[in-house]
Amino acid sequence: MLPAQPEPVQALGIDEIRRGRPRWIPDEATGIWQTAVDRWHVGFVDLSGKQGLLGQVEGRTAQAVITWLADRDQAWRDAVRYVAVDMCTIFKSAIRRVLPQATLVVDHFHLVQLANQPLTEVRRRVTVTHRGRRGPRATASGNCATGSPAPPPGCAASTSTLSSTSCPTCPG
């Protein structure tokens, strides 16, 4: 069970988590389907101590974050020096409103993920430009799995539907 008022923290982590599927109910007045249970929750964790999970709220909105933080007393909010978040603007706006003194820190997972996206795009583009396809020809077709771009000369797998394990001329 989570404490109603956790101990003050210096470093607060905020991240969303998806839990199951959304639950839908029809609005009787309009007939439009609406979510009864949001599949997104926001978790608050102590990054500087041993408290672990401090709280969790349903929804992934700035108001959900603001409400949870506003429920802590002023001394608790003043003690927060750092807040680690992903690059979600919802969290950024909520932190700026409720914890203006806190330094926002982007967690390293999302920073590395952001840096890898353009690198992956360039790698894929160069591979297609250089090879004229997305991957090694030999493994993409299911033939000889030697790792070379083409089956070795005389490979029976290059002219038949044999797998690399049944090719009599290929090693392995």
C-alpha cells in the first residue's frame, strides 16, 4: 500500500505506463463511446532514496500530474530539486507549474532512443543505396546462412529451396 503522504524527496521520477486495454462505455445521452478506464497511468518514484513508488494516478494528462503534486504539502514540493522525465511536454508543463524550482532532467533511455532514431534512418538509407535492398541477400531469401552477401559458388541452396542446414556444399 502506498503512503498517503510520502517522505520528501530530492529527485523525483515521473513516467507513464500502459496497463491493459481501455474500457469503453456508451454515453447514454449522445450514444458516443467513451473510455471508462484509461489504460495509461502515471507513476511517481523516489530516485534519491529508498521509498520506491510514491504514487500512481490514472490518465496521462498534465492535470493528473498537477493534482498528484498539489496533494503533497508545500514543504514536500519545495524539497524536490530534480525531476527526471521522458521528453513528454505534458510532464514538462505540469512540473513548471507546480515545481518551478526543480531542474528538469531527461532520463538517459529516452535521450539515447532519440539519438538512435536518425542514426537508424541513415543506416537503413545507406544500406538500401549501397546494396539495393534492406539486408544480406543470402539470409533474406532463406538460403545459405553463411553471412556473406551471396551464396558460395556451387551452393545448392542458391538454386533450390533447400535450407542452409541441408545444403551439401555449404559449411554448417
